[in-house]
Amino acid sequence: MAVYNALLELADDHLVLGHRISEWCGHAPMLEEDLAMPNMALDLIGTSRTLYERAGQLEGKGQSEDDLAYLRGERDYRNCLLVERPNEDFAHTMLRQLYFAAFMHPYWVAAQQSSDEVVQGVAGKAQKEMAYHIRHAGEWVIRLGDGTEESAARMRDAVEALSIYVDELFDSSLAAQEAEAAGVLPSRADMRAEWDKTIAQVFDEALLAFPEVPFAQSGGREGLHDEGLGHMLAEMQSVYRAHPGARW
Amino acid sequence: MYSQGLIGADGRTDETPEFLEAFQQRIDAEDKIEPNDAMPEGYRRTLVRQIGQHAHSEIVGMLPEGNWITRAPSLRRKAALLAKVQDEGGHGLYLYSAAETLGVSREQMTEELHSGKAKYSSIFNYPTLSWADIGTIGWLVDGAAIMNQIPLCRCSFGPYARAMIRVCKEESFHQRQGYEIIMTLAQGTDAQKEMAQDSLNRWWWPALMMFGPHDGDSEHSDQSMKWKIKRFTNDELRQKFIDATVPQAEYLGLKIPDPELKWNEEKGGYDHGEIDWNEFWSVVKGNGRMNRDRIKARRAAWDNGAWVREAATAHAEKRRARKMAAE
Ligand SMILES: [Fe+2]
Ligand SMILES: [Fe+2]
Ligand SMILES: [Fe+2]
């Protein structure tokens, strides 16, 4: 059950962030980004599907990926708060992506040693994708941070707004701790040094400073979310829930 | 800067009868015309207008389908729809590039879209009101687009023809995927079947309108046929589409909303009821339910993204300056 819950946390992170990026579709600042953002969303949603499916298998109650994605409400979702933050503007969106990918990249690299074959498999693919997300989002953070006055101000606002959600990335819930002890998943806290290094490199070029965080927000792993997630799920699950048992 | 070498691109070139005759001979010999080749100004303008409209249609077309990405009823469908909408954006990008070879920039074309000067396919001025519309759009709208575009793979203008070859492959994948969505609904619960039928009822006639006015009323047809930009008339393509689609609907157990639709043994095709041309022209003129919202959404994306594009330019400029200073 612990591994099931730990995989759900991970799957929820990926689905929620993938969904958020997909909200940009058709509304990006330039056509090139209307192509790049769906790529990132597809990577994340793809990973979530494998993880949901694996969680369902391990639970052994016949829950499909869609049951897990579409039939749990906001108190059951276990994603960290960072990924559910609204898109706000392109600066927030790219910074959120960078923060997440800078964590997930070393995480998936380490997860290639997982004792679970499915996790191993997804890790190999996902670590490459996360390296690309770091590059893509990181380049934008640099361009915007060292672009115009307006873009730099927006970038600083994004840093101010999102940095309070960073610490939660490195906290392992009880379920995650058990999965880590069992060798299924790597320890989240171990990713901190690598994360700090990636962000320092990007911020250096972006002329940004990572702020002091006097109070970090957390609670996502216990299903204690911001008000936005409920709306996201209401929308995402509306068709599925309106037709119980239907196939799509 | 792209226009040097283009006859007539700056309006200064004489189009002598000999020149026009030689050009027509190249067309008749199925020679591909390339961007730097001499071409009549009318040929160039026709292509700019047509490729631009096509590009805009791909881009505006992302909106009605994008409307369901966040509600797609399974993760598999969500991923497939995202990928599809992304493909449409990619089509827009190739097509803008093809048009740019004729001396118009993407920015210029984008401004013309936003000002209402350039048109896009009217089909995207209809709203997507249920999940079934995602299936119907793939099946009928991508299906109609393929009918229009397969002949364009042999268009006399090289860059357009080559772009269409790649685009058509993806459009036919979209068409099959859309049909598969509708098939799933048609074999599903009563509510799903009803959703599929309702969707077909709303999209059938607008899909037929995608082929444009009757041959007699189509202003650009003759010259485009002569220049081999077009290979079939609007009515010919519409007929092909109907003949291909009716059996597909029958297979699904869905009813085409045209009481006059009937197989005509003699012509080997279906006879059909008259299209409501008042509706067609009304939507073209801007009175479709979604005309304003579509342009407003595109404009908002463009305007809200201005600071991002400016920052990218400013950053590239700073980089260049630093690199020069270092050398
Ligand atoms: Fe397309
Ligand atoms: Fe198209
Ligand atoms: Fe398509």
C-alpha cells in the first residue's frame, strides 16, 4: 500500500503539471511555444499514465489509470503544491517547469536503479525528457531574466511567488519513505544538492537570486491543496464522471 | 528581402504575352515552380492568399479542439488530442514558411489575420459543444481537409506541394483517430450515441461548406485550375467527400442529417440536398457564433505574448553584443 501511495504522489505530480501546461495550448506567446509546450505536457502525462497503471497493478483492486486520474477528488490527490500553481504568465510557467524538472531529472536518474522494473523503465525515458525540460525552461528563464526590464521584473515576481513551494519537493511522505526504504524509489532529500546546482547555474545567467524562504508551504502529500486544484479536477473529470462506466 | 528574383513581386516587371506563355508552358509540363523562379504577379498573390489562409486555418483550428484538451475523458484521449492540436500548429508553421518564400513575413500574415483582412476556414467559427465534436472534427473536418489537400501535393508551386505531402500524412492520421472516437461513442451508452448523432447533425453541413461555393459562384477557380494550384473543382471535391463519408456514417449507425441524400446509380455517387448558402456567406462575413471569439483569442495570445517576444529579441541582442565585445 505504501508503494501504491508513493507512486500515486509521483503520478499526480506529473498529471497535474502536464494538465497545467496543456492549458496554454493555442494561447502561447509564439507558435514555436505552441509546439514546445504540448511536448512537455505529453511527456508528463505519458509518465503519469505508466505510474498510475503500475500503482493500480500493485494495489490489485483493478483500478485503471483513468479510474485513478478521474475518480479521485482533490483531498485524494497527492501532488506537491508547486505543480498545481496556476500558469499566471509565461515567466511563472517556465520557472515552475524549471523547478520541477531540476528536481525530477536527478530523481529519475537515481530511479533507474529501482527494484521495480516498471519504475526502472519509466525512469530511463523520463530522465531524458527532464533534461530537455531543464534546457527548454532554463533557456527561457535566462532570456526573460536577462531580457527587457519588464521581462526581468516578471521573472523576479515568479521567483518570489514560486520559491516557497520548493522545499516540499524534497520532503518524503511516510509512504514515500517506505518506498524508498524498499528500494523502489530514490530518496527525495538526496536531490537537493543537484537541484541547487542546476538553479544556481541558470539563475547566474538569468541575473536572478534565489530568495530566503522564511516559511515554506507544504501539505500536498496529505491532500491539503490550494483552492485551484479543485477547479482543475472539476474540469478535467467532468465528462468522465458524467458517464459512469462508459468507455471512451 | 525575399522578393528579389520574383517577377512582379515589386510590381515593376512587365508581364509580356511571351513571358506568360512560357510560364504556362512550364505549368503544363508539370514543372515545379520554385520561389526564385520568375512568376506572374497574380500567381504569386494567389498563392500568398491561399497558403496564408491555409496557415491561419491551422492556427485558428487549434482553438475549438483545444477547448476539450482539459476535459478529455481518458488520459489516452487527452494525450492524443494534445498531439493532434500540436500537429496543427506544426502545419501552420510549415505553411507560414512556405508563404514566406513568396516574400511575406509571418508577422505580416499574423497581423492580417488579426485585422480581419486575411480569412481562415469558416468551419472553425462553429463551437465545439461536446466531446463528440472532437471525434467529428477529426472525421469530417480533417477528412474534408484531406480531400482538398491531396491534390495540393501536386500543386505547381514546389514549397506548397512539399509542405502538403507531410501535412496530408498527419491529417489522415487525424481523420482515422477522429473516426475511431466516434466509433467508440456510437458503440457506447445511449448518451454517448446521442452525443455522436448530435455532433454529426451540427457539423455535417458546415463540413460540406468547407469545399467552398458551387463551381459557378467561385471567383478564383478557373485561373487556379489553369495554374495547377487547384486540380479539382469545389463541387467535384465535395462529391468525393460525400461519397466517401456516407458509408462510414452508415457503418456507425449514424444518420446523415440530409433527408434528400440518396444514392444515384447512374452517376455512381450520392445526390444531396442544397447547402444553406446564406449561412455560408453569413459566417464568412463574420456572423458565425465564434468568429469574434476566435480572433479575440488569437489577438490576446499575440498581445499577451508581446513582452516574451521582445525579451527574446533583447536577450539575443545582448548576447551578440557581448560576443562581439569578447572577440
Ligand atoms: Fe492540419
Ligand atoms: Fe489543414
Ligand atoms: Fe488535422
